[in-house]
Amino acid sequence: MTRPTTEALESLLRAGDPLPPSDALGREIRASDARTRGAIAAASRAEAPGIVPAVVGVHAVYAAPWGPVHLAASERGLAALSIRQPEDAFHADVARRLGGRLVEMDDDAAPEPWRATLGRTIDELDEYFAGRRTSFDLPVDLAGLSAWDRAVLGGAASLRFGEVTSYGRLARMIGRPGAARAVGGALGRNPVPIVVPCHRILAGDGTLGGYGGGWTGAREDMLAIKAALLAREGVRVPAPLVG
């Protein structure tokens, strides 16, 4: 079993984005929550007449074992992977975060390198679900996320295939003991689940905890997907105490 590549982790924890001091953490988390709540509304506002937004990403649909998953790639890497989200909401959410619009893979406006990123993502997901891959070798684009969110996701990305931890332990891992709830919020804003494995974070008693943030779908359905991902990695839930 291998850890995520240096390339993938460096794209998560960018230089020049230090973790905010403790007294600023609450303000940053609230700001991130506000951005998340306003994502679809902001992206759905009417564009100025005559102005066509720039193309910032390419969209494709992946057939996961439980149904369609929406993917988007940008010039920087895989920008979004969304479970159980309607396509129009996915487009609006990613367009708001990246500051432009998405086109389909077969659109003439789709740059070849971006299409190649989606093709590589699909291949690696196929290998993961077939049991032939234990880590992803993909650059990711976390544009629009705060330093706090990237720190939490960087901690999650360091977990090996089949390795789990708790929200509280992850908070301690990144130097913020006692911030388990804030860690959960950041994981809920993960734009590239599975690739950045937030499914490997459990409640302290070894139960599933939560899964997903703004994704559409009943909580029970999302938790069933989380349990299925963990089962593929040999993790039985409830797991031994991970708090």
C-alpha cells in the first residue's frame, strides 16, 4: 500500500497558505461555510448581456457502482468529483468556484490536456473499483478553498488505503486539537472525494459519522456509499475505536 504521490499532496498544501491562527480559525470556517451555501445561487445568476464566461473546466460523467458521478477537470488538475448531485447543480457549483463555465469533453472548446486529465481520472477510478489501485496519481485543483480546508484535506490525503482515523485525531494531526467539528465541516467541502479519501475519517467510536456536504441524496444513501468504499478497502464498520 502506498501513500498519495508527492505531486498530489503538494497540490493540496500549497506554499504560502499557512494554517490560520486559532483566534482566526472560527472566522475562516464561517466564511468557508458562507461561500459553500452561496455557491449555486451565485453561479446561477444571470450573466451580463453579451458576455460569455470563459471556459474553466471540462465535464464528464463516470459510471460508479452506485450510479453516475460528475467529474470536472481544469488546467490545474481534477477540480471536482460529485456524488449524487444533479448535473445542472454540479455545473453551477463548479463554475462558481472556478469563475467561469464548463464544457463537455467532446466540445471543440475543451483543451486536450484537460480532456486527458478526465481520461486519466476515469482510468484510475476503474482500477480502484476493480481492486487494482490503492492510491491515486492525479493532480487536484482546490481553487476557492481556504487554507484551513486544504490543511484538513491534506491530512486526509495522507491516509493509506484501508487506514482510518477519527475527526478528532485528524484535528490533532494537523495541529488543531479540539477542532473535530471544524474538521468535519472541511471534509464536507471536499470537492474531490474518493481521490482525497474523506471516507476514511470516522466518528471516534468507530461508526461512520457523516459523508458528503452539499451533495444531493438521503443521508442513509450517502452513508451506504461511504460504507461500501470502506468495505472495498477491507474496513469493517464499526471499526475498532479510532478516537
